[in-house]
Amino acid sequence: MIAKILVSAKTRGEAIRKMRAALCELVLEGVEHNADFLAGVLSSEEFESGKYYIDTLTKLINNS
């Protein structure tokens, strides 16, 4: 692990918005990272609604 990004907000929607913004501003050079994948997870309907299951990440990986 190179870094951990945490956000805090009063609502889930606001926390998701803040995390998207943080990932968009992230700059890592010289190493591979998964920031784009994480932004995709945050944008998925399942994650935004809070109705995700154990296979949600597998589905997102297979659709990317």
C-alpha cells in the first residue's frame, strides 16, 4: 500500500462526492495504481445506492 485516502461527511452522498474529488486530484508518479478503478466503483449504481453485495466488485472488474 502506498497511500490511504479517507474522507468524512454527514451523508453517504457527500462522502462519495468528496472521495471522487480526492481521486480526481490524486497524482502518483512512477507506480501503477487503481484510482481509476476506485472512481468507477464510486460511480456504480450499486455503490451509490448502498445496495451492493459480495459479488459487486467481481461484476465491476469483469465489466471494466
